[in-house]
Amino acid sequence: MSDETISTSRRRLMQGASLGMAVAMSGAAWSAQKEEGANATDQAAAPLRDPRQGYPHPPFQEQSQPWPGLAGKMTPRPDHGETSYRGSGKLLGRRALITGGDSGIGRATAIAFAREGADVAISYLPAEEPDAKEVIELIQKAGRKALALPGDIRDETMCQNLVARVIAAFGGIDLLVNNAGRQHSFDSILDITTEYFDWTLKTNLYAMFWITKAAVAHMPPGSSIVNTASVNAYDPAVNLLDYSLTKGGIVAFTKGLAKQMIKRGIRVNGVAPGPFWTALQVSGGQTEKNIKDFGGNTPMGRPGQPAEIAHVYVQLAAAESSYVTGQIYGETGGRGEP
Ligand code: NAD
Ligand code: MG
């Protein structure tokens, strides 16, 4: 047996031992899931379900909230997997920061990451405290550490502080989900003021750059970054010019950063969602008419629920995706992109 083989098998043994310890220490939720059945064969088969049925469809009730909106005030309330997501230890012991983790896609990802065994920090705007409080409780119920980070990420110092606070609370950071986003519907370029343009770019591009820059300096090999892009990067909606520009930028940033970061053993990927039923859409992200028909223009005939996309973030974060970097994963209800 060569030295390399010996050290590899020793390392595997150590990893197995520390995994066992982590399982033992990771709290009630995980043990409960484990007792229910570690093997798929122990569980009842999931019933086949037509993906077009059983989810909210247009026409939706007209509704509008002031930006940034609350998931808790939407009709119907989005499904973030609160009662449905079941983990299987895919992210045991990981330490995650999710921006915009209070609601929508970020909340669904926060719930899934915690139930997969990660400690989870969520960043959000102070006005979103009621949504954030629910997520913090759900992370704790999963037996994991939760960290609430209210504040406006259009500020470089704030972004640096976010990362520093995650490291102080969790002892490090190995998962970063750049998911916070600003979207406001404007019919014409003539209506987009410099102030609004700046707002969108600061939230969607600058903050991602600042937070990523602060985090990668501390992320060990094996870490993973997932950025939320959009179908609008590939087929910009007529009313989302500045937003689409940032989403195209996120795709390019993701692919370029992946090439740099693999030299540190860090994978970088993106997700391009189609229409998802979230607070961003009902707080100025779409016109009232678009809300009524929201998701109706997809082959699926309905918008996605945040609970339906969290598994993509889990998969891109998990060690099973060790050969996946620089990719954008589309989930669009059957539209062509990406
Ligand atoms: P959401 O409103 O639930 O989440 C967006 C979050 O961004 C907010 O909860 C807020 O906490 C955060 N945020 C916005 N501005 C901020 C600021 N200045 N400082 C700190 N936090 C700020 O909506 P969502 O749809 O879940 O959005 C998540 C991501 O998904 C966004 O990047 C969005 O562009 C993207 N996306 C959404 C859809 C969709 O149809 N919902 C489609 C494609 C892409
Ligand atoms: Mg929110």
C-alpha cells in the first residue's frame, strides 16, 4: 500500500467518524428523520402527481404591497417547503449565508439547507422582520444554528460585515447563496431614473461582488457559491430592462468566477428561475395585470412555488456535484431558457 493510499483511507475513516459525530450532534429534527427511515425502501412511495395540478394557477387575485413586500401577506401564501421539505444529511455541518433568505426562493433554500444539516444565516431588509422571524424559527426547529442579518446590502461595509458576522457565529463559511434581488417594472427606458437604475445595479450586482469578495477569502476548498440569475438573462422581459441587464451580468460573473475560484477548490454555479410566486413580484416587480396572469405564459400554465426550486440549490451546494462548476441551471416551467 503506498503512502498516498494509506493517507487516503485514513482520511476516509476520519471523515466517516466525524460524519458519525455530526449526525449524533445535529439535533432532534435530523434524528427524527433518520428514525423514519434512512433508506428509500423504508418509506412509502411518493404518489405520482401531475405537475400541472395541485398548485396555484392564474388568474390570481389582484394585489400589491409596498417594496420589498412580505410573503406572509400574499394571497395565496407561497409554499416555501415549510411542511414538505425533508432533508437527508446532504449538507451536514456546512455553514451557509443566504441573502434574501427571509422570503421566496431564498427562504425555501434556507429551510432546505437547515434540514440538510447546515447552519444558516439569512440577510434581509429590516422591513422584512416578520418574514425573517419565521425562517429563523424554522432553522432552529431543524436543530441548526440560525443567524438573522437585517440590513441594506447596497453598502460595501454592510456586505463585509455580513460575512464577518457569519464567520464569528458559525466559525467559518463554506456555502454562499447570492439571492437578494431588486426588480421593478418600467414600461420604457425613459421611465428609469438614474436613481432606480443605481438601486437595481447596487442590489443585484455590486452587493453580489462585495459579498463574494469578502467570503471567498475565507472559504475552504470544497465550498460552493450559488447565484440567482433569471430567465430574463436570456430573454429579457419588455418591462424589466435594468433588471435583465443585471441578470445577464450575474450569468457572466458566475461563469467567469467559476474559472478563477476552481483554483481555490471552490465551485460557482447559478440558477435561472422562470416565474416564481414571491413577494418581489407583488411589490412593484410586475404590473397588476401581469400578477393576475402570472406564470400563465409557461408551458406548465402556472408559476413555480419556491418549494419547487430549493432542491436545485441543495444539489449545487452538495458534495455530489463535485464536477459541476460554471453552470446555470434553468427551472422555467418548460420555457426554453437557459
Ligand atoms: P423575494 O422578494 O422573496 O426575495 C428577494 C429578497 O431580496 C428580499 O426578500 C430581500 O430580503 C432581498 N433584498 C432586496 N433588496 C435588498 C437590499 N437592498 N438589501 C438587503 N436585501 C435585499 O423574491 P424572490 O423572487 O424569491 O427573489 C429571489 C431572487 O430570485 C432574486 O434575485 C430574483 O431576482 C430572482 N428571481 C426571481 C424570479 C421570480 O419569478 N420570483 C424569477 C427569476 C429570478
Ligand atoms: Mg422578502
